[in-house]
Amino acid sequence: MRRVVGIDVGGTFTDLLLYETGPGGERVRLAKIPTTAANQAVGVLGAIAETGVAAADLDLIIHGTTATTNAVLERKVARVGLITTRGFRDTLELGRRTRPRPYGLFGTFEPLIPRELRVEIDERMSARGEVVVPLDETALAAAVGKLAGMGCESLVIHFLHSYANPAHELAAGAIARRLWPNEYVTLGHALLSEYREYERGTTASVNAAVQPILDRYVRRLQRELEDQGFKRDLLVMNGNGGTVSARVVARDAAKTIMSGPASGVMAAAATLAQSGIKNAITYDMGGTSTDVALVHGGVPQVSAELTIDYGLPIHVPMVDVRTVGAGGGSIASINAAGMLQVGPQSAGSEPGPICYGRGGTLPTITDANLVLGRLDPDRLLAVSQPVTVAQVRDAFGATLAKPLGLGIEQAAAAVIRLANTHMAGAIRMVSLSRGHDPRDFTLFAFGGAGPLHAVALARELGIPEVLVPARPGLTNALGCLVADLRQDFVNTLNTPLDTVAMTEVGAILAAQRERGIAINAEEQSEIVETTVLHGADMQFRGQTHLIRVAIPRADVSREELQALFEEAYFNRFQVRLPEIKAVLVNLVTSVIGRRRSFPIGALIEGGGRAASAAAAIIAERELFAGGRWHLARVFDRVKLPIGARIEGPAIVQQVDATTVIEPGSVATVDAIGNLRIDVFGASA
Amino acid sequence: MSALDPLTLAVIQAGLGQVCNEMDIAFSRSAFSPVIAEADDRSSGLYDRDTGALISQGELGLPVFVGTMQYSTRELIRLIGEGRAGPPEPGDIYIVNDPYLGGTHLMDVRFALPFYHRGELFCWLQNTGHWPDIGGMVPGGFSAKATEVEQEGLRLPPVKLFKRGVMDPEIYAIITSNIRIADQRIGDIKAQAAALKVGERRLTELVDRYGRDTVAEAIGEIRQRAARLMRAHIATIPDGVYRSEAFVDSDGVVNEPLKIALAVTKAGDTLTFDFTGSSPPCRGPMNSVAATTYSAVYLAVRHIFPDTPLNAGAFEPLKIVRPEGTFLDAHYPRPVSGCAAEVSQRIAEAVFLALAQAIPDKVTAAPAGSSGNFALGGIDPLKAAGYVMYQISGGGYGGNIEGDGISNGCSTIGISKTAPVEVMEQYYPVLFRRFALREGSGGAGWRRGGFGVHYEVELLRGEARASFVMDHGRFGPPGVLGGGDGAPNIVRIHRGNEVSIPEHLSKDQDIPLSRGDRVEVMTPGGGGYGDPFRRDAALVARDVIRGYYTAEEARSLFGVVLSADGTVDAAATAAARSRLKRSA
């Protein structure tokens, strides 16, 4: 018997999926319990206990945590000291001349490392990596002692042009590590060896700021698991959608940021692969925000230019998830011009939508879903004071319908459609703005509210198919279960392609490959196959933006690379520029250790399925869609048999989500239990 | 529901905004000029078929273009009507940069595409991109000494660069024969045209889907509602006349300050802006054309009420008395290279200073308000190639009711980021000795101003010429409600063992530099907000620990006395604050 567990700790819930295989067949167990914010480990152990399987009997745990993301967003981070090049202590504070919003001159910014903890010393490299001022080792040692004395727990050493020549950072790091009281020393070039001192330095400072937090958390979790007899491997999710061993995760702690949304996209990619779908837009709608991402050719798109908060870019590769501030708690209102608007204000989870009964009085997207019969009024989340549908309707009447001169249903329907328009805008930004037509994609809907809106949203975008996975509310935990071991590397060359030494290109790519394989080797027993992806970031001479070109082999020829670049550029911008030289800026390599695959079909046990779709009907309910009320059948998701066909209007309910099938759309349960909705089915 | 139910209206409004955003993104991502690609010095919009009035403009566009392109579209339509520009046909793209035809400065080049829906002209798409060079007497176009527009570069009336989808090689040849580093312009021209094509495709989808009549009706309705929203905002301002003054250091030729005198009258639900009493047209390039002056007023008001949609309706309740006879309404052949980058920011500052008296909870003290343009041109002996390096700079923002101003904020009229030092040193033969926060520069106040930047750049190889067009060298950005002014801009030239300061402080051109010479720039801090003696003494102590101010400045500016260990000496502070206050 082999037991593998995926556990995702989200803002609200800790989700778990346990997969057992053995001579007796296979089995999946689920658990969902509230997240324990003060010490997430308590919730993790609680979720394991919930499965009824002892920790000692687990073979592998893959863990996704929001500990680092939340620490940065809430600025509850370690005290960090910085040692940097003379003249540049303020790089992290000055940024690149921006303001928080395009219009309005209000706003503030606090760097992660306050100014008194940033120390300059003599040293300087040129842009070509030549020593201009030698490293003052005595001053360095003094600075290390000073910062330790000021109570810093971790240290960043960030020198100008270290991507071109890291010698000073390496020498300084060796000295500092002898003097620093712990392991928390981050060198500027260690996470990314790429030019742009603010972005590189910020990435290093984020790493140092969350390193002690992640390290303490992971050690504690490991210890508590060991106390319960768990002796095997613990892997931790990274924002690039891969995993690393808990033993080394803290070294590059910044890479765990945004790992929650990344796991969702990895789960989508695994599900899509087993459903035979290559291109999809993932759509995760929660209580306060919506995350969208693109899976193209079966591969989640990765970006190294994400920003987690104003002034905090993290330039390490992460699954390219875009967030818009529209979620179930977004508030609908009428502005001074008499226009309906949804968001940006959100009721969050406290006080939450009116229907939660926690004191919310302003109509939200969730409330609109309730008014329209899209959510089940008998399953309200009300905790303290019960709220009736009539009360929610009254609120819509007074604040929206009356001023707009509409009926209550029409007003609620307008809220849903306007919210969908905002989300459609985000989806166009990840698809159209990169040269993809959303009509060529499947919409993969998950999260608590994704399946509620997905079919209507797909209509807005012209997307022909929606896929709702078997467990929409456990998608992130599934992402942990299916994630591969993944290491990414970047080296800057910034040389015109016609003068670059192609032997050097080959040597750099080979070295990146070796480093990745060495790190993954920590978990060799988990890997069934290793894939190495090489790429180049290129541009035409004079440009500043880059385009990523996939390189088939480390010993690629100059002519081949030129052709690959021209083709990629044309596909993106529909422009050919034979007059201008190509420049090779970065060489990148991803080393992916593929783990044993997980059969998606096991997520809903076959035994509970009914004989026919009709036998899965549990109720009928009034549903407002397309401008009028319909009597819609309500199905129990786990009872729907494989191959079942449902014509809209219909509602499919399960513990973790509700799917609305609009009139005119047709849903089918596919061979591995996904709900596949033909959006324009009836009209075709 | 009728064709124009509230929902359709909201959906079309969002859809029009997305068309503009996609044009902006496509333009930046494929552009060559770092001014466009990194600094986003560009903008895209949709304009009325008959009047040129703004239908929608992207949030991601440079604010100073918020109002100007509707004037250039209007002028284009007029010239077509008069037979002075060719009539539009599908696939055409006009190019124009004439400042006097609804423009800014010559470097801002506009492309205009007539948008046809099923063969019928429906509206105009237009974008503006700041080209890194347009010819003229100095590389980059920011001449501080020009006295007529011909010295500033190539001036193009509206001509069709693309005719029925095909670029005209003759017009292209005229352009590239008149500008520096022309070999890269083909990439920018293709990018600028392709961005309009992206917009054309998306707008076609939108109009196909909702119908031409419905979209046209929605555009009218959205405009009316934007006007209504702006009127509602204006109604919250107490009635009255609010006066302010702002000063441009000099015009670059005659070393005298230029005055902007502004009276803002709030009556009912309109605001009237009257610049009577401002300086007459100047000899140097600090003149503004009317379109830029109007746009500066619009963008300042939008900074105050940022939720107002970007369309012509929002401007309706803003009445601007045409500033005839002043340097804010320049005519041919007055030079104008400083208008978009600097004069526009002094106009916005005058608007802020006037309205800070009326609605101090919605307006900050003056921001640094300079683009900090610094151009270095020469030949790099190592690469045996010419170069033009630009450095733009931010400065401190004004203190405000919510908090201290941010440091190194972007220019008021821009959203452009500065290039990283590492990128500059890769591309150009320079070494930055420092790029630091300028200590002490934030104006003192209950909420202090943000800090400017202090940088110093050394020429490593060959000979070069340096030019600047900055501002606020003579007077710092004003504080409000008793707050102190931000520190003024300082430029120092280190040549051999000599240090010099330009005669016009913030403006100069063609300063010869040799290997080892250095240019040092200190940009302005933001103005302070409210009485500095009311600032929390603990925050002053924190600012001293951070090195933002010295202990002496804490005492003299804020009346806070610190003990030897850096903590607040409460008794001495109370005494100092009451004593200094009495003597003031």
C-alpha cells in the first residue's frame, strides 16, 4: 500500500487529498477543515487526522502553503539587513519612479528593509563584470557585525552587476556566513542572475524576509509529523508549479510565494491532459478575487515578471496568474453618475455578503446569485443570524433596482453580467493581449464560485466549452498531488546573436541542466522521468521587452535560433523586422522531474454514482436566466453517472461548489468524471 | 429590455476601455524606443467621427495625452474638410506631430486610423508615441535654447503614412532622412501602426456584437453620465474663487521666471479656470500650446477625482478661458519642446494649489512636478557608434491627509518608469557613482513631503554633450496649510576639478563633457502638508534614525529635540515647539 497526500493551506480552508494504491485497488480520501492561521501546522495535522489514516502510514506529503505570501502582503516579516554597493543603499526604497495608481497622488510605500538596516560598503563591478573598486572585506565584516547587533535575523548582500560577475557577492557571502549567527544569508544573484538592480534586489530581500518564517514553519511541521511517526518525504509547492524537498525549500523561500494559485493551475493542466484538452483558460473565482491563467499546448504559462504588491516585483519564474478584484464578496452599487458598478469594494468574508448573516448589508455578487436561484437558499452559510431570501431581495430593491428603474431580478442579473464583464476583461488580457483568441480555449472553472459563473462568462467571451472538474473546491490540493519537481535557472548574456559564442550558449545551458538535476536528485525515488526545457529570452536590438523562445537542444545552431526567434515574434506581434539584429538576452532552463501520475477519475468514487442522470435529481428550483424564471432540475454531482447528459437550465450541486448550466447549454459527464459543458450546444 | 438597458451600457463602457488598454499594451510590448517600451510614454484612444471628441482612453496611457488627442483629431477632421489633408479610406493611417494642430511637442508623434464598420466611417482611433529623436538642434529634442520651432525638429502636418494598408516609402524616406538613429524607427513605426490594428479588430468585434446604433447611443449616454459624475464631484467643492501662482524657472533663453496665474471659480456644478495675468509668450522653448494647457487642467482634475471615466463628457463641466496672449497659448513659430514635460506640470501644480484651499482632504501638497529630462549624446569609442542616453527622474510627492508623500514618484503628467542603472551602464559609456534618496528634501509638515533622488553619473569614454530640461530649480514645490516647501532641483557639473551650476539652474544644453567628468542631479522633494510642529515627534525621531533628516533639522524644521540615543526628549520638544512657534 502506498499513500500520497496533497495538502493545500488556503486563506480560509485547509484542503487535503489522500491517494492510496495497493493490491486491493485504489482509493481517494478527502478532508476540508478551517485553516489555523496562527500555526498552519495544526490544521495540516488536523486534516490528516480527519482522513483516519495515521501519519506514520503515509509515504509522501506534498504541501502548499500561504505562509510566505501572507507574510509579505501583511508585512509580518523577519527583520532583514542589507549590505550593498556604495551609493546604492536606497535602490529598494526608490524603485523605478512610479506611483500606486495611474491617477491620484495619494498612497504610501514601505520597503521590506527599513533604511537604517541598509549599509553601504566600498566595492564596484562594471557592466562588463570588471572590478572597478575592490571589495573592502574589513568594512564588510564590520557591516555584518553591525547588522547582527541591530537584531537582524537575516541578511541580504546585493551588489551592482553581480549578474555579470558574482565574485564580490560570493566573497562577501563567504565572510558573512562565518560571522552570521544562522543560515539566513541571501546573495543578490542567487535567485536570479539577471540585470535590473531594483527587481533583483527586491527579489532577494523578499527571500530574506520570509526565509526564517518558512524555515521555522517547515521544521515545526516536520517535527510534529515525525512525532506522529511520519518518517518519509515532505515536498513543498513553489510558485512555478513545481515542488522542492522541505530540506532545501527555505534556501529559496521567495519561490514559494504565489504557490497556492500555481497549484490550481497545475491541477488544471493535469486534468486537462487526461481529458485530452490542450488549450484552456483556468478560472478560479473565490470570495474576494478571481485568478485566471493560460494553459497553452498543455503547458501552464510561466512568467518571471510578476509583482505581488505595489513596489514588490519578484522576478523568479512563477505560473502566470492574473488576479482581478472581483469575487463573491464584491459589492454592487450605483455611482454618482447613476451607473451600476460592481467592486472594487468587497465585503470579504467579514461582514461578508448579506446572506452570510454576519452583519453585511450591502448587496454582493453572492447575494445576486442567491436572488436568482443560482445558489441554494437552503444551504446558506448564515452563522449567527439567519437571513431570508426576502431580506436579500429587499436590499437589492432598495439599493439597486429602484434607482435603476429595474425589477429586482433584472438588477441582480445586471450585477452578475457586469461582474462577468470585468472577469472577461481579465481573461482577454491573458489571452487576446498575447495573441490568443479565447474562442480556441476551454474554460476550466474552479474555486467556490467559478462554476456558478463559468457558463455565462464563456458566452460573454465566445468560449465554446466549460470544464468543471470533479472537485472544484479541492483543486489546489489536487495541484499538490500532481505537481512535478521543478527547478528554473536564468543567466544573462545580452549579446547580439551574430556575435555570441555558441559554444558558451551550449555550456551555460548544460550547466543549468546539471544544477537542476542535482537538486531534484534529493527526491530521486519520486521521479519517473526527467524533462529538460531550454529557452532563450530574445529581442530585436534596441528593444527592452523580451520574448521567450523555446530551444530544442543545448547545442542549437545560430541560424536555428535566429529562425525560431523570428517566428515567435511574428506570432506575437504580426510584424517581421528583417532590418534589425536579434539579441540573445537570457538563457533559461527548466528541469522537471515528472512524478507518477494521478488518475483524475479516482476523485469521485464509482460506487456512489446513480444508474442514470434522472436518478441523480435531488430537487427542482426556480432559476432566473436569460431574462425570465425557469424551473430548473437540481442534480447531485457525486451521483451523476459517467456519460450522463444534462440540458440547461439545470443546477449541479456538490459539497464544495455549485454549477449553473444556462438554458441552451448541455453538460456531459466525461469518462474521468469532469463536467463538460457545451456552451452553445442547443443552438448549434 | 431596451437596447440601452443599464447593463448594456456598462458592458459597452468596459468594452471600449478594454479596446484602448489592448492598444496600449500592444504598442509598449513591441516598441523599440525605450521611451515607449519601458517608460510607457504613449497613449491610445477612440475619438468621435465628426468632432474628434474623446470617446474613451486607456488607463494605461500617459496622462498628459488625456485631452490632447481629441484636439489633434478635431484638427485632422478640419483639414480633411478643407481639402488640406487627403480624405480617409479604409486602411489609411495618418501621421502628424504639428504642435499647433492639437499637439504637444514635436517628439510626440500621432498616428490616426479612420475606423470603418461595414464600409462606413464610425470613429477614429489614434495613438501617440514619444519618439526618441525627431531631428532638430539637440539629440532627443529637448533643446533648452531653441527660439523657433524649426530648430526643434521635423514638423509633420497630417499626411497618410499608410495608404489603403500600404506604407508610403516616400514619406518614410523624408522622415528617416531628418532624424537621428533612424535605423531603429522602422520597428517603432510598425509597432505604432500594428497597435491601431489591434484596436480596430477588437472594436469591430464589439460593434458587430451590439450593433452600430446601440454602440453609438451608448457612447452618447456614457458621455452624459461622465459629465454628470464630474458635476457631482464639483458640487462637493465650496463655491468661491481660489487663486494660485506657479513659476517655471525660466524659458532657457531669458533667465527670468515665467508666471502662471490661475483663478479657479467654483459656481454651481462647474469649475472655471482663468489664466489671466500669466506671463506673455517666451523666447525659449517653455511655451505651451492650447491643447497641452487644456490637457494639463484635465489631468490635474482627474488626479483629484480619479474615478471619473476618461471621455469628453468629464471635461464638459470644466470651463477653461482660452489663455490668449500668454505663454500658455503659443502660436507658430514659438518653440514648445518644454510644454508637455514641464509647463504642463506647473499648470497642474497651479490647479492643485488653488483647490487645496477648497478641498484639502482631496488634494496633496505640490509634488516634485518635473520630468527631470537629462540627455547625453556622443560617440562611444569602444563601440564606434553614436548614442543618445536619456535619464528621467522622479521626485517627492506632496504630504496629504492620508500620510507622507512617496519618494521618487513619477512626474505628475507621466506614468513612465526610469531605466535601471544596470541597464544604462550596459548601453552607454557611463558609471553611476550614486543613485540615492536625497536626504532632507521632503518639505516639512504634519505629513511631510516625499524625497527626491540624488544621482551622479560619470562619463567613462570619449566626449559627449549634456542637455537638461528640468524645473523647480528656483523655487521648491510649495507646501500647503502651513507645510514647508520641498527642496528645489539642483544640477552640478563636475569638469576636471571645477564644479559649475548652469546659469538657468534647471535648463541647459550642449555642455561638453570629457572622460571622467560628472553630472550630479538632485531632484525636488514634495511639499509638506500642515504644521510641522503638529507632526508626531516619534515619527520625526524615526525619520532621523533612517537618515531622512539630521537631528538639527528635526529641531529646526519640526521642533523636535532628540536625546543622545535618538529617542524623543519630550520635555525639551514641548519647550522648543512653543518657543519656536512664538518667535515665528
